[in-house]
Amino acid sequence: MLHREIGASRREDLAAHDVDLWVVPLPVPESVEQTLADTLCEAERKRAAGYAVPIGRRQFVASRGILRLLLGSYLGLAPESVKLVSLAQGKPALQDHRAMFFNISHTDGLLLVALAAGMEVGVDVERVRPIANAPVLANRFFSARERAGMEGGPDAFLRLWTCRESAVKAAGKGISAGWDAVRIVQRRRDEADAVGLGEDCHIRLLSPRPGYVAALAALTTHFHVRQTRTLSLTHHETFRDIA
């Protein structure tokens, strides 16, 4: 079943303003994690080995391996044959940068992978949780207009945070370089624009699973989420079928 779901999703199926969003529960089983690790390049394996905390290593291996799995399926390549590079500010991209655009984000228990054919994208996800000193942080990082839009629930701060971070990631500016320049202007309950990047950036606010909030940004005035799919890698045999 999962093989058919991914196999039916190809790069040529994505129109210029389409985005596919994949939702992946974490962690994956150890048997699947090892298979994912086998798809990584030497540089990625060295990076994984450099994590001092095991959970950080596991998240990196799973997220990078799943990214390779999905990109390989869309591009008709084996996962280990996908060539990845780092752009300015460390944003990962395909070596053939214009072949496909993507971005990933993970938090406690969940990974999101956004795939697009015709525009740069950025995604950010957060588990909903109490944020210590949220009003203080809001005053420090967000404008008065942005803070006014935060009324409406305990997840409001995290929704605004994910909007800002997804926009900066889409622009490839890096958090340190682009954060202060960006302002989020909410257009509808689930849509916003980021201004201050020097180019158009539209944002969709998402709830990928209960207990999580996310934002998906693209460098355009509008885009369409073509599909949101859940990929549950629960068995080694399932992974082999997909790959």
C-alpha cells in the first residue's frame, strides 16, 4: 500500500505552484533506522556520528534517510543515489538545484517533508506545549502587529513562531541572518504573508496531527497543497517495499 502511495507521486505530477506535504511519525523502529542509515552518504554518516546525544543522532538519521527515500521516489532514483548539497546558510538542496525543491522540519514525535517542483519552500513544525515566558519572548522577537494576531489560544505563540521560521527557511537566509527582517501579516485564519524578505512569500498555517502546529511557506504569492500524506515506517519489510 505505501509503495503504491509514494510510487504514484512523481515530480512531473507537481504543477508550478503545487506542494506535497509528507507527515512522518517519529521515532522509527531500529530495524528501519538501520536501513535508512544505509542510504546516507559518507558526509551524512560522519555528521550523524558527531551527535553526542543519541536522540539527536536518531532524528538526523531518520529525517535525512526519509528525505532521500521520498526524493528518490519522486525523481525515480535509489535513495542512496540522491545527491544533496548545502546552499548558503546551510539549507539542504539537490545537487541539480532546480530539479526539485524541498524542506524538512522535525520536532518531538513528528517529521514534516515539503516537496515542490517550481518554487523554494520552507516548513516548520512544533509540538504544542507551554512556553515559559512566552509574553517576554513575544515582546523580544515579534512586532506589535504580530503580537496582536496572537490572541486566540495557547498555541498562538508557536503558530507565529512557525510562520516566521518557515519563511526564513524558504528564503534560505538562515535564522540569524533573516529573522529580524521578517514580519508576518495574517491574511486569513490559516494563511499569512511574510514581508521584509525582498521577495514574495506566502504561508499556510497547518495542524498536521493533534497536538502539533506547523507552517508551510513558499516564495510566491500563492500556492496549493496538492496532498498531505502520512508515511508510517513501522516495519523493515514496509520500508523495503517502498524503496
